[in-house]
Amino acid sequence: MIYHARTQLYRVSSEEIEPDVLRLASEILHRGGLVAFPTETVYGLGANAYDAQAVENIFAAKERPLSDPLIVHIADIDQLDEVAMDVPLLARRLGEAFWPGPLTLVLQRGKHIPANVSAGLGTVAVRVPAHPIPLALIRASKVPIAAPSANRFSRPSPTTAQHVLEDLDGRVDLILDGGACPIGVESTVLDLLSDPPVILRPGGLPLEILQGISPRIRVRSRIMESEQDGAVSPGMLLRHYSPNANLIVLNGTPSAVCRRMHSMAIDFISQGKKVGVMVADEEASCFTDLSVVVQALGCGNKLDQIAANLFAAMRELERYAVDVILVGTFSLEGLGLAIRDRLMRAAEGQVIEVD
Ligand code: TXA
Ligand code: MG
């Protein structure tokens, strides 16, 4: 059954969070309701992590399969032992180095965390978000908050309160609008129970930076693999983050990609299709002679800009009701791995190699 609620939305300043709003949010969590809030990565849809019924409400609101585990958000590394057990030394070192921040650690699930948080697994994913609103909410409510991204299942992740409202109006009790999320892609999920530790989902904290603490950390890249062979992290399913349009990735040098995108756009238009393109600012002028909807993502070598605008651009193109979205690739360094991963999922594996 879908979770029904009357959705309230409050604008919240990160500098000064009104005590009344915090009290309301905290009360909602304590009675098993759902509160959406910004984080440094994307908006989250939160419930009291100790309340199995509230956690069930999250799955119902998102229409998310019960097999896809949630992330538990805590306010401080000192809370780690309340939600996880047998915490390895490396987890503490990584937490000291990168929390609060866009890093999620998969550990042994603590006794007080209900099984449905982790989709029945013996593990739990934990992070400390680097955003004053969820930190204040966790402290005020005095409970850890289980929260997936606040989108409907398989939709692009929300980076503004408006995106949350689009997907979850009537399915969340309260949305705390703290403006746009600065990073724009979700946290890096690192499995510390495997040896060597493996990144299940590249995200806001780059591989190279994690390897600065532990050079053994690897990436499990299932980006191109089929979803049939049983994903370790169900969020790694290929079909994910999809906008309501046919998204095609073109991989190659920027100039070759731009030429091919231009000729493909002409072909699609001649078939009566409405075309959107997502490009670096530098390439936006290549399309002025065509009637396509252009979303400029930022400077092509400033991957933080590309990441911050990626999901919002997909949603914006949906608003124009495009049939096809064409997008090039960017470097794989730093945030580039997360950007490539999200693009490949949105494209459901449709990639054209361009020379
Ligand atoms: O940045 C983020 O991580 C955001 C904000 C709200 O914190 N949250 C987020 O949650 O992206 P969600 O549920 O959309 O993605 C969580 C990912 C999924 O890929 C899920 O499969 C994986 O983490 N995950 C959660 N618990 C896990 C576990 N116990 N073992 C393996 N993977 C797990
Ligand atoms: Mg998600």
C-alpha cells in the first residue's frame, strides 16, 4: 500500500534552522512519518531508523522494491556503534577522515536496526551527511534516520525540494527546503566487509581520495553488466535514474561527439521526434541552428559543475517532453566516475562509440 500524507513544505535556512520547524520534523519522525531533507549530495526521504513500520512507509512512498536496502544517517562518528557492530579500524579511520561527507560505509548491522532497513541483509550502510539540516534533525530527534534518495523508484535523484514535490507530493509528511544540493550525485558506497574493500556505487567522494587512506580500495564496475546476474548493491541495477525519455550516451572526444550528436539530432527531428541534448557549456553553441532543447551542464573540465547539474538537467528535459536525450561523456577522474555511472544507468546501457 502506498503511504498517504498531507505534504507540508517549509523553506529552511541552513544558517539558522527554526526551532519550531525542527520540533515539527522531529515529532513526525517519532510518530512514524516521513520527512524529506537536503543533504550535500541529493535530497533524502527520512524515517526513524529504529521504527520498522516507518521504514516500511519509505518503501511504500517511493514504490521501491523491498530488496533495495537503505542508508542510515547519523550525526557523528560516535554514533556508529549504535547502528553497526564489529566496526573495523578502517571504518573509523575513513569516518575520521571524510565524515561528515559523501561517503557511505557498509558494515555489520547493529542489533537495534530493523532488518527491513537493510532489505534483510546482515549488513547496514551508514553515513554522516555534511549538511546542517539533517545533522540538526538527527540531533533533535535523537534517532538515526534511514533515508534513500527522495525520488520515486528509478527516477533521477532529486537535487531540489521542487524535485521531491514532483515525485512525492502526498507521500511525504514534510519537505524541508534548504535549496539546491551542492554535489548533485549521491554518496560513494564502500563495502568494508569485502576484502579488498570495494566501491559498490561511485559517488560524491572520489576513488583517488579514498585510496589516499587505503590504496587497496577497488571499484566494482558493473556499469556495463546486465542486471540479471544478481547485484550485490541493488542500487547498481542498470535500469535506474531514468528520465522519461530515451537517453543515449555518445562516448568519444568532445568535437567528434558534438558532430555526431548534431547529425543524430537531425535524423531524430526528421522522424518527428523532439530532441534534448545535455552538453558542456563550450559545446552549447553547436546546436543553435537546430530546434533542440539544450541543457548546458557547466564547464566540460569542471566535473563538480557537471555533477551538480546532471539530474536537474534530466528533469528539465522531461518538462520539455523530449523523446530523445543525447549526451556525451566526460573524463573518468574524480567525480567523473560517478557521472559516467549515472549516465550509463540513465541510458540503460545504450552507448555509441564515436571515433
Ligand atoms: O547520497 C546519498 O547516498 C543519498 C543521501 C540521501 O544520503 N542517499 C541515497 O540512498 O542515495 P539510496 O537509497 O538512493 O541509495 C543507497 C545505495 C543503494 O545503491 C543501495 O543498494 C546501497 O546504497 N546500499 C544500502 N544498504 C546497503 C547494504 N547493506 N549493502 C549494500 N549496499 C547497500
Ligand atoms: Mg536512490
